[in-house]
Amino acid sequence: MDISDVQRQIGLRLRELRLAKGLRQEDLERWDFSYRYYGKLERGVVNPTLATLIRLCEIFDVTLSDLFRFMEIKGLPTEEREAVAIKLSKILGENKKAKIQKLKIFLDEILPP
């Protein structure tokens, strides 16, 4: 895995965390992140500093190891997996009880106990 792959995966993870919080990129400006810079982070075109990653972990209420959990998965996620993860995060971020209940029923059907 090269640095550009890691940057891309960090960006996807940041997008997932942002959507789970129900935030837009522009909302990160309240924490002094330019939405343009933050958008570049999500697209994986800039290499964030450790200080930036720590600030984002505080904003999204995750640990650094949670942010880098994609490193534990063998191989890189496929585009389909990424799309599913983003949609799940968005549903959870909306915090709509009916949608979450439907999702739970579906997951109970396809996942073993």
C-alpha cells in the first residue's frame, strides 16, 4: 500500500465519519477547516499532518486507531464496499428511527447471530 492509497482511504474514512455526524464539508469551518482544504482531505489529494488528524479525531469523536481501521482489512476496499459504508453512515447520521429499524432487520437477516 503506497502513500496515495493511504491518503485516499483516510479521505473515504473522513467522509464516512462526517456523514455519520450529519455534517457538510462547509460545517467543518466552525473548527477552522476551510471547506476547500477539507474537501481535498476527503478526496485524498493532500497529505494531512498528525496534528490535523488528531483534530479531526476530536471533532468526529474517534481515536486514531478508529480512523485508521481500514489498515486492518486485507487489501483495499472495493468501490462497492466504500459506497455501502458511506450509505450506512449517512443513514445512521440522519438518525431516523424507521430507517435504522429497517436497516437492523435487514442486517439481522443477512448476518449470522
